[in-house]
Amino acid sequence: MSENSYLPLLEEMISDQLVDRGITRERILEAFRSNPRHLFVPGRSRQEAYADRPLPIGSGQTISQPYIVALMTDTLDPAPDDSVLEIGTGSGFQTAILAALAGRVFTVERKGGLLEEAKKIHKKLGLNNVRYREGDGTKGWKEFSPFDGILGTGSVPEVPEPFIEQLAEGGRMVLPVGDRRQQRLTLLEKTDGDITRRESSYCSFLPLIGKNGWDE
């Protein structure tokens, strides 16, 4: 398929999968337009890039369903001057959406091959506000904390303590929390040092492997 042939599919995805499900903030929709999902889907799966489901990206990982990416982004609600930590770069799609909305994005991925591929795509897109780290994302990235927002693209059994410590006052965190089979999308906010927690949609993410997440 040519690049132009993807454009109607992209607009249809935005209309049917995002807007019709309540994702209506124009800045988020524009972030999806400026970072076409097919660029982040490798091989034969690219033809299905705008399908309403996750797709394989190699290394046993997936690119999340478009609506889930949009929902998590909408829940986090990053501001243009925010510093955001992403745990689990994966394909780099969620990273790119965050980079279009926040001032700086710090992303951690334990699989070096995926991280390098994401970097290449981001470079082609001209993203210049992302910093990358290969390693255990469940430890966060203390050097650049505190973060105004933290978003995890893998599931955790409990909220990792480093994430709470590295979240800025007034900051927001969005994570899938639960067991390996099913989780609840969870929003945590820090106010006067205290954490409030609100659960929303059920979801199913691959496990976040690491010291403060799941075992291999």
C-alpha cells in the first residue's frame, strides 16, 4: 500500500474508534494524525495497522489497540510543558503520541532491538523531545524525576514504589494494574504527598517484567 492509501484508514480509525468512543480532545486526535499508526507496525501486519486491536511487533510484544492508547493518553492528560515518563517503549507509538502532547518524554524499554527500531521511526518523524533508556522500567528513571506524568504500557500486580516516589506533586500516573490475565486501568494522582487512586476500564496488557513488576 502507498502512504496516501493509509490516510482514509487513519481518518476512519479516528472517527470510529476514538471519537465515537468519547475521545474528543482535538490535540489528542491531531497527535494520532501526525503519528500514523502504520509506521509503527512491521511486516505483513502493516496492512492491518488501523484495525481495532493490538498487533504483533516482534520480540513477543504488541502495539496496543488504538483506542487503549488514546484512552490512556486522555486519562493522563499531559500538558505542553510536562515531563512524562513512559515505561515500555515497545513499538514507539505511544511514545510518539506523548511526545506530540508533552514537553519532554523519557521512555524506558528492556528490549534493545525494539528500542532501536522505535528510535529510527521517531527520527523519521522529526521527534526531538524524547530521551531513551534500555533497562528495567519498573525502577523508573530517577535521574530525571520528578515527572508530571507516568504511563505504563505493561501490566503490574501492584503500583511500583519507585513510580510513586518519582511522581511530581500534582502529577498523574496511568497504569494497568491487576493479574497477568486481566487488569483495571488505574489513575493515580499525588496531592500534598498523598496518593489517590481511581480504577476504570478493564484491560489486558502484556506483563511489565522487572524488579518491581512481574518475574520473567
